[in-house]
Amino acid sequence: MNKDNKKYVVETLFLKETLKHNLSLNEFIVLMYFDNEYELTFDVKKVAKATCLNEKDVLNAFGSLLDKKLITLNSVKNESGKLIDKVSLDNLYSGIKDNATKNAKEKEKTDLFAKFQANYGHSLSGMDYEIIKAWLDNGFAEELILGALEEANYNGVSTLRYIDKILFEWNKKGFKKMEDVNNHLKSRSEKDDNKVTIETSVLEYNWLDDE
């Protein structure tokens, strides 16, 4: 290998995303080259020298990556005002971001299930999983679900059915997070001249009878 060639770094997320596209070795090498380069201009001779591929293989791999829409060519002006073609990996990075977001959501679900299981002290049933998953799928934030669980525990009725009723009432009032719940309680307590603190009033408020 030429002494001027540098070692390229392959990040885990990059590797996972590219594996989904069944890339050839040459395609992977060329894509990795652009992922590590700052100047994203396509110079076949430069790419061939850096990757130790011949120019024909570089051109074939580059064309295939374009066809797979993992890279795109965009015309931009350089410092001299001249139009040049620059390589963009935005499509690849969007796929990595989407995958990372999906994994984070899956982890959030797993953590939430674990918290419910710890609260009840036994494994959740299949129906329990479906109910909790339905809350998440319907857009309820984890903190709101856990807030409803906390209130249910305080009231001594910690069934999923009761929690579902609490969430239904909160959703009807447009609450998206616990801050919304506390703000509502603060407003009600000011109107009623109630001295109960916001922190404890969440647990002592009868949501199911609230109008």
C-alpha cells in the first residue's frame, strides 16, 4: 500500500447501515472513502490511489452507489464561483439516523415494560404488553404513562384498566407531559384557593370525577 494512504475508520452505525444494502467489497470501500473524506469531490484518480482500487473498479462502484441512492452528486459553487460536483452521503446518514431513532424507541419500550414489571413484582402477561404497547403507539409519552402509574399506586388501584382511564382523561384535556398535568392542577388549586402543593396534588386529585 502506498505510504501516503491513510487508514479509514469504519463506525459501527455506518457498518450496520451498509450491510443492509448488500454492497460489494469495492462499493463498500468507495463509500467508506467518502465517509472519511472532508473534500467530497469525485476525482477517480485520487479515489483509486487512496483505496488501492483501479480506476475502472472505482467508476463501477461509484456508479452502483449512485444507482442505489446511497450517494448523490450535487452541483455547488467553490470559492472561485465555479460549479463543481460534490458527493453527498445525506441519504446514507438519514438511514443511519432513522435506524438509531428506531432502536432508541425500542429501548424506551423495553425500559417502560421493565418498570411496570418491577412495580408489580411479577412478569407481565401478553395482554399487559399489548395494553402498554398500545399506549405508546397512540402517542402517550413515557413520563405521562409512569405518572399515571404513580397516581394509580397512590390510590391503591394500580390495575392497567385504571391507568388507562387516567390516561384517557389526561388525553381528553390535551395533556402531553407531566408538566401539563401539574399546570392544570396549579390552575385549579389557585381557583379553589387550595394550599396543596403541586407535587402531591397529582396524587390526591380525583381525575375520573373531574369536569
